[in-house]
Amino acid sequence: MSKAGLYIFTNINRPPQKLIDAFIGIPAATLAGNMNRMSCMNATIQSINHLPLLGPAFTVKSHPGDNLLFQKALDLAQPGDVVVMDAEGDLITPVMGKLLALWAKHRGLGGFIIDGAVCNIGALRKMDIPIYAAGTALAMSYKDRPGKINAPVTCGGVVVNPGDILVGDEDGVVVINPRDADELLKKSKDTIRMEQKMIEDIEDGTWNRMWIEEALTSRQAVIIHDNRNSPRVNVDAPVTIINKESAEPIHATAINISMEGILLQAEQPLEIHSQVRLYLSKELGSIDIAANVNWQQYNHFGCEFVDMPEDIRVILDHVIYRHLQFGRLENLDIGY
């Protein structure tokens, strides 16, 4: 056992180069969409020099701020390998600068993904080797801490195993288990073809948008068609409805209210285009008012106020103002 806690595994199972090359030109976002958005590094990992990245993972796990094993990895990695450094997101001490990046470029490595900091950012941005990192810093790195080469690591919130296929671009980085690669390739190419058809439909104005209505309907979305020119406030207050078609009062709950109308959730159906009398609770000013039932969606009813006397209009205006200023009011003091 290493007393220093340093472990170096020199051999990894790299996927065939033909399989890796099959991902050339496929956007990371397309791959992510076909992976149920799993294995996508979070937004802390950003491209430093805006170059696409593709290759097998050569992983390094080190104590934050230490780059001894990172430097060793640059000597062990094979051409095309992407060195993935788990520095636990440390942004105090950089683990790589321009000299190490130049050495990696000279050796033909495929790039870097560093969950930590880099330095010499101006020089790195000009280099022709993909560099992704969490940020920049200035302090000198350590070279005496524990760590591992080619063990599972965490980078950008995602577990990366040696030999995983990494795809990166301006949208981010995805991590692909080689066992899933063939199926993912097929799905992603199908997606690209489907999106190309959508682009053509957009250009000729035939893009089918009915799925939106279907999704809203399945989720019982409430669509409000009344005039929203005046302020409208969300409320949760009891309302009693007197309907000439019903011998008994109908109990309802006010969902929101404006000077033009009110949205009700009623226990019993109301007839569309009928006129009702509404008795609003104390929280809404203890007023009664006539309203037309204009529309219905499920047990929600949109009602437009009619024939509102001036004194009732003044009270309702005060109710809405107080709700806008103070939120839900259990006992509204109208002050009249």
C-alpha cells in the first residue's frame, strides 16, 4: 500500500478509434438530449479557447491545488487522450499553465478538462488544443499531495471513468460510456435528421406546434381570455354565487381579481354566458356585484363584472391596491 496515498494505473481500456471518430461533428447538446440529460458536466466547466473536444478520458484525481500527478499524466497519456483532472473545483491554485499545455500539444494529446483552475489564460486561449476548465487563478501549485491516475473521478458533477468518450463544444461536455456509444450514435443521427426537417418546416411556415396545446391540455392549464389591462392580483378568498338557475347558493373560491372581472373555482358548474350575483367575502371588500360568466375550463370560470356602481368600484379599487401592496389580507379594513 502506498503510504503517500499515490496510485498510478498505467493501463486503461480505450474504445476503438473508429468508434470515437464516429462522434465527430455531433453537437454535445444533441448527445445530451438522447442521454436523458444524464452524464452532462455542469456549467462550471467552460471552454477556455472555444475548440471542440473529442477523445477517451485519461483521469487524474488529486488534492486541490496539487499537480504532481497531473504532470505525470501528461507523460503517460497517449496521443488523442483527454486528460480529465478532478481538483474538486478549487479556484485558488491553478494546476496548469501555458508550459504544460504546450507539452501536451507536443505529445499530441486530445485536450484537457479540469475541474479546477488554470493560469496564463491569454496564452491558453491562443493554443490549438482544447482546454476546458472551471476558472483561473494565480497561486503556485503543490507537488506533494495524494491522488490517483486512471481511477474514477468526478468532473463538473459527473463521474468519469478512464476510457469514457468525451465530447465537448461551446454548449458543454458530455461523458459517454463506450458500451452505450453505438445506440447513442444512432439516436443522435436520427435527431439531427429530424431537426433538419424542422428547420425546413420553419422556413416554409409549416412547423407543427400542436404538441404544445396537447401538453397544456393534459396538464389542465387554465387559459384566461379576459382583459388584463388593469392590475390583477392573486387571491384565495371565498365567494358565494347566486344563480337564478339554482335554488341553492353555489360556493366558490376567488383565484384572482381585477377591476374588470374575477376568476373563480366553483364547486358546481356555471352556465356560460349567464349572469350571476357574486357575494365577495370580507377579504375582498364584503361587496356584492353582478357578473357575466364568459368562459370555463374544467372547474374554473372567468366572470366579467357588469353594471358596477361607483361606490362598489371605489371599494374594489381599494381592495386590489391593498392586495398589491400587502398581499393576502384576512381582514381588510376598507376604511369607509
